[in-house]
Amino acid sequence: MAITVRFIGSLRSASGKAELSVNIRDTVQLGKFITKIVQERPKLRRALIDPELEDPRPNALILVNGKEISVLNGLETRLRDGDEVVFVPIVHGG
């Protein structure tokens, strides 16, 4: 079973790829899925995960099958074979 992961903008260079196909054995929670991806890509961890909160949501808009995760079950959204996860960086400024 595979999940497609797409990285937009600066997250593309941090991940080293625009798109990945990640094999899974069974359904998995989005939060655990993200943990697996960033363990394999340290540069992505620095760009995606907020170091104080240990959470990707302050740094990226996360879509699962075209829907923002806040309208789903957040990081507890269950991913299944064929799903697509997209990470869009959020730019902060002042």
C-alpha cells in the first residue's frame, strides 16, 4: 500500500524531492506518518517541525486528499492506501 506525499515551495528543497511514494502496511495516523518521514529526512524535520511544539502545523498547511487537516481529524487523521498528503509551507514575517 502506498501514500503519495507532495512538498511545495521551500519544503521541496528541504525534503530533497517534490514527491514521494511511501509504502505502509496498514492504515496509519497522519502524525505518526509525519514522524516517520522526518526521521528519514533531517533537513525536512528542521523546516517542517516547530522545535518548541514538536508540531508541523505552525510551519505548514497540510492537506489530505485536497482537504486541510483541520476539517478532518487533525494529526489523528487516518491515512489509507492511495491517499495523497501535501505540505505547503507557511511564511511568517513581521
